[in-house]
Amino acid sequence: MIRKNDNLCISEKNNEIVILNMKSGKFFGLQDVSYDVWQALEKYQDVGLIIDEIVKNYNVNRNEAKADVEKLIKDLKENGLVVEW
């Protein structure tokens, strides 16, 4: 299970999200599919359900979506934007 880190400042505009990790002081930008994955974190904390949503919305192969979403989640974790619980 994953969720967004509480220690973030988030700004959203025109289907793009800019995130400031308050602890590290680093900024991150998400758009397109990464934006949709971030939005899916509002509804789901299970990576499998997020993958299902991306497959449905983008009509892509599940294995490809799984690899891409898992890589993004790994990057988000490494940068302190999401945490496991």
C-alpha cells in the first residue's frame, strides 16, 4: 500500500502538478500519465488498482503499464513523494 507523503506542497494547473518536497527542498513536475498516476493515488493505495486504471484510460498492454507505473512509483518513493504503509 502506498500514499502521498504528508510533507509536500502541491500546486496543480492545466493538467500538470508541481510538487515541493518540504524536507528536501526539491521540486518535481508531473504531467500526462504521471499526472494520472498521481491523481489515482487519491482513490487507490494499491499499485495494482492504479495500473488497472491506466490500462483502462489509455488502452495499453497491462505488462507495459505495470512496468511504467512501477518505475514511476519507485521514483516517487526515492524522492520522498510517496510512502509505503
